[in-house]
Amino acid sequence: MYFRSAGFAVNTPILEQTNQILHIVFIFLPFLWAMGILPPLDALFLWGMEQLLEFGLGGSPMSSNPKLLVMFLISAGTAIASYFIPSTLGVILFMTGFGFILSLNLSEIGFAFKHTMIGHLASSKSKTMQRGLRIQFGWREFVFYLTVLAFALIEASLLHQFAGFSSFSKASPQAIASYVLIVLLITMWILREIQRVYLFGVFRNPFYPKDVRTVTVFMEKQRRLMKVGVVRRILLTLVSPFAMIAFLSLDHSLQNLHSVSVCIGFTRIFRMVWQNTENALLDIVVVSVAQMLVFNPDLWWNRSLDTGIRLLLVGILRDRLLQFVSKLQFAVAILLTSWTEKKQRRKSTATLITLNIVFFPILLTFIAISALLSSPLLPLFTLPVFLIGFPRPIRSWPGPVGAAAGVCSDTVYYQQMVPSLAVALQSALAAGSLGLFLPGSHYLCRFQDRLMWMLVLEKGFTYCGVNIKGLELQETSCHAAEAHRVDEIFEMAFEHQEHTKILSPNHHFGHILTPCTVLPVRLYSDARNVLSGIIDCHENLKHLKDDFIKVLVWMLVQYCYKKSKTWESSGNANKSKKGSFPDNQHSGSVERSRPLREEDSFSVDTIEDWTDDSVIFHLEPSGRMKDRKELGQLGITPKVHLSIPGSVETQSQDVPPEMSPEDKLYRAVVLGLPAVDKGKQQEVLPQVEFSCSYSELLSIPEEWRTAPVPSSKVNEMRRRFPEEWYHFILSQLDFFHLKEKPSNLLEDLMKDKALKDLYIHGVLSCCFGLFGLDNTVPAPSHVFRAYTGGIPWSVGLDWLTGKPELFQLALKAFRYTFKLMVDKASLGPVENFKELVNYLEEYENDWYIGLVSDLEWQQAVLQEKPYLFSLGHDPNMGIYTGRVLTLQELLVQVGKLNDEAVRGQWANLSWELLYATNDDEERYSIQAHPVLLRNLTVQAADPPLGYPVYSSELLHLPLF
């Protein structure tokens, strides 16, 4: 090929060969694009920048694209600036200082500085977030980092100045530093392995506690390993970095100033010493051992490469070799399980396995290329057919960290437990219990029916950034089967070791889930019990109403007593002028608007049937006249009853002559009942005269004693009213908030009959709303409906729901009563009033008793109420169930996942989306990436364990 320009003809065979190669490559580009191997430009750009930052500049992958770009530019600027420094001492100090500074969590340091500057303006929410999810960077951390930096600079300058000009030999200072590094590497490697449940993932660790079922026993046996973890943390954080700086400062390659290879290689390793200490230690040991074994100066390794470039090549080789092993393990797992697992065995399985064996060299080539490009190995539709996915960054999903999850009823449980789990993970990562972790490492946490998936996004000196996702609880049979396999692996590692031999083998060796350790985490345990024999027991239901009355009396007294404290503190001035508390004046007659429409509403439960003896032309049935007279004696507007439709309505004394025609129409028409102006009708409540002036403090609101109930029911309630219990509750009140009170205050309150009548009316009104006026024993279905607030409509319920605050108190009292019934059936009867009060106070302070669907339930979980109780019903089996959540510190099992398997599943997901329907696409898209691979449990054809229903923000975990 000839290129003619300005009279010159140049023969360029290299360009000619390149032209031929590109012609061939361009032919395959459409095929590669269709197969998903060609990366999008944004993914290719981010991947290339991440690879250069990690392997060329010694940094770490970052948790967001802006942080990655900023860190890349700063790191590249540091490497370029070191090229122009004129002295070797200046170069070493510059590289050491900036290597340490750039390895710190600069974003958190900046956040802490900003938060300190505007701390007086910060909200309590942001402060809580900082305490729970962010590193507390204060003066202690600042002094620590400043001290470490100062010692590192002093060490590097002194060693280079006085001992850095000698070449490498077996007795040179650099060789002595190499021996120290070798010892450190072996020591930390041993200390890391003995903290895991399996040694090298193969044999059971004899030092690991065998009994890990309870937190107290486990922590007692874990103390020795915790001390080992502290020693390893000190060696890793302080000893190893200074030993590596000593080795690098003594290297004679630093004498070659203004060398691009020296600037790149040593800038990288001086930063990697702090950014990724374990890998830097391994690389330096490999280079120093190779230097000890090969002293031939004519060898290419020693002649053409300085120490910085050797370390760079070793680092790349180490990373790609680990990826190759991981991908090979993943491919072998796919091949084996495609035949051994019945669910995955297809008609074409034998043929595919045969083809993989025949073309095994090609398969190895694919794996090698995938490892070289650091791209995922794609099992096509989870079959043993492997392709190379396109290169992508570690954070292989769009959007910020924490935004990639749906929201459902399970989300709140993960929100509650993640802060405690993050603290436990912080200690485990720092001690080495989770093995070697790098950006891109994946971990699976398991407790009961909950699964948490953790991804390490970035790592630096004394910190790492992780993202924790909570997976949906297994609802389908496939998810339950896979969760069972995960439980089987963890149980074999942690719970079935009491009678096993020392160094027993791992029965799941080669599995892509390797158990690591258990962590104590503060979370809710979930227990579900069948309430058959309790809720349908006639004896229990017979006492339910009596217990409800007692609980409701206690609830009303506590409500009024707490409200009196508020009135006393905020309304003293108003009380001294008006002689009563604001918003609750009962000493005089009070008028209140009450529409006739509410009085005229009726229910089948409350209207008597017509009898043959009834005189049909009477205005009302004879049986009702008595009730109306009784209601009149109570000072309550009598309930209006309806004459027979079609009869002529006559004027009577009960019908006010001034009643409008439309009101008369409402009295005669049963259905329809149109709305009327509520301001038309008013009733005058009877004056309440207390014998004790302090009874107003405990007086219930006047509107709570206006239920349309006959006086016969009031008299019946007086007989059923637990007067001794009422007096006992009053005797427990202290009235400390009153400045002046008589010594016999409680006795006067107990003797006040007017106050007791108010509570009788209030209790009767609630019973009327929840149970009606009959005295029958409630059925289990009615109890369930009352607990859930789904009682069928009635006049009493209509009146009760019109008083929202009273309705909530009644509903709360009924739920407490039901829980009391369950406790009495389980723990035995209540012996005395003191024990009953203890039950109720415990329910009030330590329990939330309600429904899982309640908003208050979620708030109680986030507020970490010690106990939660809910009643449920299974219509298919016809049983009632009780669910109890208990907050306690329990052991969460943690295992490490095969990184390649997770990345391969993400690549596989993009293929599935190409062939998914609209419903499938919504199911698979999960707004992020798959949480678990299809072959997580070595069942490649099964669906994922679950999709993320919670995703935390980036959690910065301090590791020292």
C-alpha cells in the first residue's frame, strides 16, 4: 500500500496488515452486536476508566460515575505531576503523601467537614443518618490519619536518604524488608483463615465454635478468635503498610528520575499500599521472591523492567488469574448441574455436555478471553452454552446506589435490620472473618425467611463501601426450594457439627456459595402459631366481653389521666379564670348538635320483629314504647322508630308539631335515608354534678356518652361493671402533676357516683358499637372482624365510628383483650388485679398489637418495639393464626458468593429481556440487576431466589 502526500510515496506494511485485520473484524461486528458481546459506549468508557484507575493508578472502583471520573482525573494528575519533580526525595515524599491521601474516604471526609460547618442547621434526621449509615469523622480520626501520614513521610525520607542507594542482594536492606513482608503475608493469611468456618473452603476449622445456635454461647466461644482478629487488624492496618513503604523507599529504581515507567509504577504502588493492602503485600512478596531467585542481570525481567512496572504486571496477572479460576469453577458448576439436577436436565443436555468436552480447548479460550477482558462469562439462557459478555464496570446498573429496589410489605424489616447488620459486617470484614474482600465481592446473608445480598463497591484505607439489598421473602415454590438449598448449606456448616470429626470435609465444596461465619445482629424473629383451640374455645369467648370491659375501663382512665396532665400544664391560667379545663367543661349543661338522621338510622340487630299481637296501627310496636320511655329518662333524645310502610302517619305527642315534612318523611321511609343538615337538631345533655371537684380531671368527653342505648342496658351494665377493678385502677393513679391536692383525693374519686356513671356510659357505648345489645357469646368470625375493624354495619358501629378517637381506643382495647385471651390460654389465668395491670402496661409499652397492613405496624418496626402481634386468617384452611415478632440479637449466617456467577447472571438477564413478554419484562427488569444468579444454589434452570425489595444507600464501613 502506498500513501502519496507532498510528493512522498511511503510503503507501510503495518497499515496494510491492519487494514486486512479490520476488514475481517468488521464482518463479525453485526454478529457480535447481536450476541451482546459489543459493549455500549458508556459501559466501555466506564469500564476502561475503572481498569486504568485500579491497575494503572492504584485506585479502587468507585460507587458512582461522578466519583469515578473525579478520582480518575486527580489520580492521573498525581502521576503526571510526579514526573516533573526534580529530586528523588521529593518524588518519594510526593508519592507517599498523595498515595495515602487519595486512599482515604475523601467523600465522607468532605461530608463530615460540611456537616460540622453547618451542624447547627442540620435536621435531626440527617444527624441520625450520619450516626447510622456514615462514618463519624471527628478529631480522633483526623489525628490518627495525620499521625500515620507523618510517620509514613518520615520513614520514607529517612530510609531513602540513608539506605536507598544500594542494589538488591540477599543481605541488602531491601532484602531484609522482603523477609519481613513474607512473614507478614503468611501470618495474616493464617490469621484470616482460622476465623472462617472452613479452612481454604475445604475442611472444617477446628478453632471455630461448634455450637452457634445462641448468641451468648457463640460469643463466649468466639472471644479467642476475636483477639486473633484484633491482631490481624493491627498487622494489616499499621504494620504491613509501613513495611511495604520501607521496601519501596529502598528500591534503587527511584534514582531514575523523569522516567514514565517509574512515575506510573511507583505512583500506583505507593497508593496501593494503603488502598488495597492485602493485594499490594502479595504483589510485593511475589516480586521480591522472584528477585531473590533470579539474580541474573541480563535477564529481561531485571534488565528492562523497574520494580514499579514489575508490580504492575504482577497485579494484572494476579487479578486475571483469579478471574480465570472463578470463571472456570462457574463453567464446571453449570456443566455438572445441568446433568445431576433433575430440574435442569433436558433432552439436549447430553449433547451439549459432549460438545463442551470435545471443544474444551475452545471453552478454555473463551474463559481466558473473558478473564483477560474482565467481562462476565455468559451461560446462554442458563444452558451449558457459554459466550463472552461485554466488559462492564463493577457497579453494573444505572442510577445511584440505593435506588434499585421495589417496595413492599417486607421492606420495613430490612430497613430495621440493615444498620445493625452493617455494624456486624464492619467487625467481620476488619477481622478477616469474611475472607479476602475486594471491590466486586458478593456476600449472601440468611436469617429465617430473609435474604440479604451485599456487594462491595469500593475499598480504601480503613474503610469500604458496600450496598446491601433485601430480597423478597420466598413466596413461590421455586423460591422456597432454592432457599431450602441455601439453608441446607448453612446448616451443614454451622448447626450439624456437634458430633463431626476434626477437619471434616465440606460436603458442598465447589459450590458457588461458601459459608464464612455467623454475625450477631439485632433484628426481629418471626413466629407464627395456629390459634385453634384458643379463639374457638367457648370458655375463652365467654370471658372475652368481661375482659374487654376491664381493659376498656383501664384504657379510658389512662386516656383521661394523661389528658389531664396536658391540661394541667397548658391550661392553668385558663382554669383559674373559667373554673374548668379548656375543651372539657362538664359543670354546666352543654348543648350539642345532633342530626335526626343519625338517630333514625337502624339495624336489623336492634329492631325487633313484628309479632301477631302487635297493633299495626300504633305509631310503634308496643315493645318499643318502653325503650323510648327509658331513653327519655336518660336525658337522651329517644330513638325514632318507623311505622309500617303504607300506613297513615298520625300526629302524636312523640312527634313534635314543628317537625318539617322532610323529617317526617325520614321517619316513614326505611331505604334511601337522604342526608340532612346536621345543624337542625340539637339535644341538651343532662348536667353532670360531681361530688368531688377533681373528678373533672378524669371525666370522659361528653360526646362519648350519647350512644342511643336504652336504660335497661345501662342498668345491666351497672350490674356488670367491675367496680372493684375500677377502684383499683383509680388507686394506682398518683396525680403528681397537681401542685395542690387533698390527702383523700383517691377516696373521693372512688366515691363519686357521677364519675362512675360516666365510665359506665362510655363502656356501654363501646360495647354497643362492637357487640350490639345482645348478650350472646361472640363467634370466632366476629372476634376476627372486630380485631381487624371490619364489623358489619350497625347503629352502634355507625355512632362509634363517628367518634374516631373513641373508636380507636375501643379497637385498641379489644386487641389488647384478644392478646390477653391468648396469653391466659397459653400462660394460665390472671391471679389478681396487679398482674392484670402488669399485662396491660406491658402491652402499652413493649408491644404493638394490630395488623401487619397497618401503617403503625411499620412505624413500630422502625422504632424497634420489642414485640409485635398480629391476628390473621387463612380462608383456604379455615384457621386463625397469630404472628409474633420479637426483637432480639440473633445470629445471621453469611456466605461468600462466586463473583463470576453473579456477573454472569446479570449478563444472562439482558438475554432474557430480549425474549420476554411485557409481563416477563416487568418481572425481570427489577430496576437494577439480578440479586442472585439462577444457578446460585447450583440449580441453573431455577428462577432467582427473589428480587430486591430494599436497597440501602452506600454504606461506608470503618475497618479500624
